[in-house]
Amino acid sequence: MKKLYKFYILLGFIGFVFAIRLFFIQIYTKKYILNAFNTSIKQEIIIPERGSIFDRNDNLLVFNQSIYELIVIPFLMDENFNVIEFCNLVGIEKETFFKNLEKAKSYSKYLPSVFLPFISKEKFAAIQEKLYKYKGFDWTKRSLRNYKVESSANVLGYIGKVTNQNLKNESNYYQMGDLVGLAGVEKYYEKILRGKKGIKYWMRNRNGCIIGSYNNKKNDVKAVIGDDISLTLDWDLQKYAEKLMFQKKGGIVAINPKNGEILSLVSSPINNPNLFVEINHSNDELEKLMKNTIDNPLFDRTTQARYPPASPFKLLTELAGLQMGVVNKNTTFICYKGFRYGKKIIHCHSGIHGLPIGIETAVAVSCNNYFAQVYKRVIEKYPKDLSRGLNEWRDIIKSFGFGNYLYNDLATGEKGIIPSGEYYDKKYGIMKWNAITIISNSIGQGEINVTPIQLANMVCAIANKGYFYTPHIVKRINHKPISNPNYTVAKHTKVKSEYFDLIIHGMEKVFMIGTGRSFRSFDIRMAGKTGTSQNYLRVNNHKIISLPDHSIFILFAPVEDPKIAISVIIENGGFGSHWAGPIASLIAEKYINHNVNRKGLEKKIMTSGLKKIYNYIARMKQLNNSCKKNFIDKKK
């Protein structure tokens, strides 16, 4: 009886072990789940069409075209899989087969991932008939981006395969091989454009052929198409601005000051977004673009490039001085061909010397001495605490959007630099600097650097006499106007509105008695300011070579009812009146009048460029890179 009792205990234990094992296999082992499910039911992930992209006038810029893809679940493949036959069917080499399979395995043996993308409808028809013979392989249909335009990749962006970061951040949505926005509007508005995936379940026979829907489609999940987006861009103006950038590098930003809508955003060199659609390019093309460190064609010069703002920044120097009470509308200074300090001088080319100069004239003729004197008073407002004066000035400047990200809906951006008292305490030592030490800030040089979009935003604030709307690129989502208060509620500067008229009158005089006379429009009242930004190349981190200056111009028009605010920066273009000024005035005329009367000026800008200068600079940079490499090699 005792032996029989032991036998029952042993039998019960073995039964318990088998039950646990059976439970584990059925519930937790992926192999049997996948085999049972995939043998009888096909799960088709429905990738929704991305939303289309239009300009402000409903011109179609970006749409979709259908393509097919082969997907694979490596774990389901037969051991005797006929690789050669499969390769002949889909038209690939054996090496490509094993490379793609290994990539799929590294992602997951049990989850589907894209094995072969971008299959045309004609080629897919032949593949589909025989695909059932190759276990583990299936197909899916998705939309491929088609850019109707051949420029503005910096704005529109492009899509590409999901990154590891995308998979990590949204593993519940993305799978290996999915497409995602990687730049521009495509990236920033990814969740709106992509829509929501759906699922369809199909019944299969024992050969794997589909014989009908599963459970009368009750388990299906409907895909939701992505929302359409209408940009604030005026595409006609965008194309016009791009033509003006013939053989030029730099950025153009045009904004409607009444609402912050970006009308044009041109970064040159200009890229075709279709180059980034994988079916249209070879890896060599993209690699060539990415490795071009001389021209930096993928660098968005409107939002990422930082430049000393030069003379346009003088307007803020004056506004800060007025707001801080260190100057007033009657303040004048006599210019003796520049601002002198010790044995040094900031030269002035205003042409008005030995006579008192007031605010409006100083703006019109860009008198360096006038603004240096104002800045000196600003810093010395609190003689025993220079940091306090500088920080008060800095707070005013930052209220115009400088020294901060603008928190707009663009995928890229830079803060720029507006230095503080703490900045100079660290650089020079506490109490070891004064207004003269940092006097270059008065004319937009020194440590100050800004982006073109920040400059254009400053022009909006001046045109509005003290407030601006955050610049933004999207006007409508799903055909409904945006309502985000970040873009629809005005931001106010720290300068009283009463001070702006003095600046605006001076900016209008730029076209009458100042540096804008040669490209003045006689039927539109414009207010502008030229700038010539000094530019250097640092060799081996110590020797500095002077390069051609950057040409800068800011403008708004018409003065009586501002409709457009513009900033233009032409790299190595020299004086602001040479290139940036004429370009800005032509863009304003084109937008306001819808045509341009100054055909001679237009033709000159559209057919002349700076290719020779850029070739020279490229040689200098290559030489500099070689010097750096040799210097590093010697240190090693």
C-alpha cells in the first residue's frame, strides 16, 4: 500500500509537470502562436496615406503614390527555403537576400519587418502569384511620398526609414522598415501627417492562399488617413526668391507681420526634396551631399546659421537706449569719422562728419559713432554695476526674440548669442571689462550672433511698433485654421510703442538719403536697413584670415500698412547694398504688386552670382582643413 501511495504521488507530479509545460507552450511560446495564427489567418497592416501638403493658396506641393513591399517574419521560414528560386522571382542577388534577412533578424525573429521596399505595381503582380510558396514572406501596400516641386527641402523636409530612436520612442506604432518624417514639415508634423494604421484579417487555405475575410471583418481596424496641411508659404513668392539666389549662399525669410505667417523661407544652396526619396536616389548621391562640408547644402541657413547681425542691430541699440532713458528723441552726437577710444577707432562711412547727428539721420546713414555712444551710455547707466546695465539691455533685446529659440513649428533652430554680464565676467574677469571692451556689440558685431529668422522677426516687431506673432509655417490643418495660442496671440517687447516711429522714419530715409537709394522702389514706401557683417576664417585655432563680408538687409513694406517683413543674408556678398538690399526690395515689390517693374535690377540679380568668390573660399577652407590635419598628425 505504501509503494502504491508513492506511485500515485510520482504520477501526480509528472502530470502536474506536463500540465505546466503544456500551459507554457500554448500561452507563452511564440512559435506555436505564430504557426497557428499565420497558417490560417493573414494579418495585413494597413499603412494609411500621409496627408498632402499645400501652400497658402492651395497649390499642391506634396502628395502620395502607391507602392508594394515584401515583409518577412524570419522565424516562420522553412529550413529548406529555396533561396535561388526566391531571388529569381523578386529580382535580387543572393548577397542582397542574406543581407536583408540578417537585418530583419537583428530587428526581431518573430515580428514582421520590411524585406524588400519600393516594388512597382507591375512587378508585384508577378510576385504575388507565387509568394504563397515561400513561408515567412508576405506583402503590404503603402504610400510613397511624391514631391511635386523641385526645391525647398529645408521647408518641406523628407521622409525615410524609421531610426532606432523612433522605434524606441514609439514601439507601439512603428515597425522596422516604416517610413517617418526626418526633416522639415514632414518631421515636425509627423503625427498629424502619418494618420493611424489599420489591420485587416484574411482567411487562408492550407496552401497559404487568401480565401476571404476573417470573421466577416468584425476584427478589422480601419486605417485613418493623415490630415492634409496647408503651409503659410506663398509658393509663387518662394520660387521667385529662389531665382534671386542664383549662385549665392545664404538665407531669405519673409513674414507677414500681422500674423507671423512665413511667406518665404529660402536656404541656399537649394535642395530638391525628391533626392531624398529612396526610390529616386542612390546612396552615393546622399553621401555626396552629406560629405560636402564646404557648401554644407543640408544646413538650413534660415534657422540654423548664426551671423553677426551688423548694422540692422543698431536699431535695437537705439530702442534699448530710449527705453532705458539714456537718450531721447533730441539726443545728437558729432561724428569725427568714427568712434575713437584710446588709440583705436571704429571707422564711420556715413559721410556726415563734424555735424550733430540725430536718431533718424543716424539710422539712415548708419553712423557707427552715434550707436557706439548710445551703447556706451546704456552700459554705463549704473556706473558702479556695469553688469546691471548690460543685463537690462540684454532683457530688452531678448524680448524681440533674440538669444532664444522662437518656439515655432520649424524642425530646426538656433538660439544665437546675446551676451550677459556674467558672460563677460567669465571671459574677462569680474570688474575687468567696461563699455569700451565690448563696444563692438553696439554695431552688431562682437559676441552677438543671430539667425535670419530672428532678424525677420525683429523687423515684424518694429513694423508693429512693439509686438510680434511667433513665426510659423502651417496655416491650416485638415483645412481648418490653426488655433494654437502660441501662434495667434501677440508677444510684446519691452520697448514702448512711442519710440518706434523714430526708428521707422530713419529706416524709410535709408531709401532717400542712405544706402538704399540705388534700389529704391518709387511706388512702394519701404523701410529698411543695410548691414555688412565681418567674416573670418580661424586657422589652427589661433590665426585669423579675413574673408569677404556677409551682405545683410532687413525691410518691411508698405510703411503705412506693413504686409511683409524681410531679412536677407548673402554670405560673402560684401556691402548690404550690393546683394541683400536689392533682393529684399524685389521680393517686397513682387509680393505687394504681384509683379516687378524694375526688370533691369531683377535680371542682374537673377543672372549674377558669387561663384568665383565661393571657389576662392573653398580653396581657403580646404587649405585650412589640411593644415589642421597636419597639425593633429604632428601632435600625435
